[in-house]
Amino acid sequence: MKKHLIIQLLILLASATTLMSQTTHIRVQTPENTPQQAEIFLAGSFNGWQPGDTAYKLSHLQNRLYYININIIGNQTFKFTRGSWEKVETTENGQSIANRQHQFGTTDSLKLVIAGWEDLANGSVITDLPKNVSILDEQFYMESLDRYRRIWIYLPPDYESSDKKYPVMYMQDGQNLFDRSTAFAGEWGVDESLNSLFEQGQEVPIVVGIDNGSDKRIDEYCPWENSQYGGGEGLQYVNFIKNELKPYIDSNFRTKTAAEHTTIMGSSLGALIAHYAGLIYPETFGNFGLFSPAFWINPAIFDSALYDNLSKNQRFYFMAGDKESARMVEDMEKVFGLLLAKGMDDKQVFMKVVKNGEHNEFLWKTQFKDAIKWLYKPEGDTTDQTSLPEMYPVPATNQLFFRKVNKHFPKKVEIISMTGQLIMLVEGRERNQLDVSQLKKGMYIVRLGYEDQQLIRRLIIQD
């Protein structure tokens, strides 16, 4: 009995030691122009990027020194703010900085320096908007949610000189799309990318950017409430886009109003709500750009019944990095499988995993052009890799052939059953074909591994 008690005490002591080792002490030095007694906050991947979260408010130590003790583990990205994204940390000259990153749980202290603040850079805010981007309304009323929101609009370069109509793309986290002075974690450069594509002859849409609601972001971007993080206003938010914002845009601009010309796009939670919009209103939203979707926060999104009313004309573009959360790619593949199970084919669903890609604006910015090329590629146009089938024929019987992507054949091919079981794995050298004659009749998911990315496709084996 005594021996048993000693063992229990040792286990408790080990648990307590582990818990203590997960506490990270962060000491921060702020710049000289920091207002006296300013409130400093930590915002990051661990709290939904809420800029004024009191649970992550730093304590004032002395002079310009602050500190915080936090109990989080794992690889996290973060920034410091003075309570809002208009007051986020920058370089000494007011330039945007990349998200900070740290593997919490491996060290017990950090000493960091904040070089500057966005709102205090040379006494003014820096902006870099081109002529075809403007703020449509600083206070657009959201009747569905009884609050107001800033709305941005991008018009294609030829909008003013033509009389034609344009497709429209609605994008979340409007602060991060066009202007580095408002971006809280880096700018996507949507305007620069679209203007560049336009010069290359690519069709580009009108883009409507909707600012997130800061502390309301999780609530509005999550269809269902999460017991830990909140949420549950997703339906009202989508209703705002469908019933209020879209009718306004269609009435005041030359737009193609049908679902096949209406795209909704976002990253992380913004991708979650964009995907949800397509599930509940397939008659309104026809195309989807889903970057690093945070499906994990609302597991109800995996309910097969939600996918029963999909339109045969809807198209989904999924993208994530292989160095995001452990569940990111797995969850994307799960949704990919649900779409396939409902009869969607390779022309309707594209999924890409970028090697070394992390959960940040840099990844989303670099992948934006490829998404636009796929989403707005004219029917039958095969001028770039995004419109070519990476493997053929599908359906297949004996031999499966591969095309080059970025001048390479796949080095690794994984064939997985619809239940998630690995059926076949070949790797070690580039290959342009594969014998699949031993596979049973049915549908499979195939992962094609290239030098810089992984593509996930559908395979059907027939008799």
C-alpha cells in the first residue's frame, strides 16, 4: 500500500513538473514612443488572433518593459498589439513584419523587442492603394448582425473604360487584402496580383473585401459555437453577404449575378465560413477559394448531410501548407472525400498542399494567383498547368499515366481508400505511369508528391 502511494506521488510530481515546464515567461521591451502605461496584448494562432484579448494582456514591469506568463504548447505564430490591429507592432520605420513564431513548451523564457507601432510610424499611417482599389463604405450596416463594417472594393483595370459585366469575388479579412497599413499579419497583395494577371490577359473579378470584426471574428466566421473559442453567428454573417451586401453590389456595379460568376474566398476561419456559405446557399455561391481552412474548430462541417444539396456547377479550390497544424491536410482531405462522395469530379474540386507552407499571409499571398487562374480559367483553356489533368485516364483500368507539373513527374504516389486506408505506396523516383490493375473497382483518393507540392486527386477504377 505504501509503495502504491509513493508511485502515485511520483506520478503527480512528474505531472506538475511537466505543467510547469509548459509555462513560458515572455519579457518584452517596447519602443520609446510607446505611450506611458500602454496596454500591450499578445495575439496569435492560440487565441484566434484577437488583438485585445484580456487573457493575453501583458503586465507592466518597469519603464518600457512588459512581461507575460502563458501556458501554451506547440508551434505558434503571434504578434504584439496595443489592443487593435491599427496599433500592431512593426519595424522601426513602420513597415509590416512577418508573424513571430516559437515552439512553446521547449523553453521557459523569451526576451523580445518591439521596434515600432503601426499608428505611430512617423506620425502617420502608411498606405499603398492603387487607383482601382477604394473603401466602399467605412460603416456599412449589417442588418443581420446589427453592427457596422468597413467594405473595400477592387475594380478590374478596364472597368471604367468598358461597359461589360464582371464576375464578383467576396473575400474575408478585408484588412489584409490590399493595404499593408491595415493588415494585422501581412498583406495578401490582391490588387497587385490581379492587376498583374490582367496584364497577362487573365480575366479578373470585381473583389469585395469585408473587414473582419476583430473581437467578433470568431463569432461571425464560425457557423456553430465552439465551447472554448465561441462562434455561432456564421449563418447571420452569410445571410448578410447573400441578402444585403451582394444585392447592393449587384445594384451599383456592372456584375454577373449568377452563382457560377460569384466566388467567396478566405483563409483559416475565413475559409471555413466561405465553405459553409457554399453548402447552405449553392444557388448563390458557385466558386470557392479555400486557403488553410480551419475546419477543426467546427467539426459539424463534416456532417455528410450538409453536402446533399451541392450544385453540379460549383467549384472548390483547396490549398494549405504541409507545416500548418497536424490536422490541416487530413481535414481538407476529409472534406475533399465528402465532395467526391456526392458526385463531384476533378473539374469541380482541386486540392493542393504546398511544401514548407506555414499558416500565414505569406503563403496565401504566394498562392493567390494560382487560385485565380483555376477559378477563372475559361472553359476548355489548357494554357497552364492548373487546367491540365495531372493523371489520366480517369476512370482507369490497368495503367495510370501522369503528366509533368512544374517540369517534374511525381516522386511519390499514395492511393487511399475512401475510408482512409493506404492501399498503395510507391516512391523513390519520378514516374510517368503506374500499374493499378490489382486495385478493386471503386473510388480512391490519390496523393501525388512533387518537389514543391502535393496534389490530391480522385481516381475511379472500373472493370
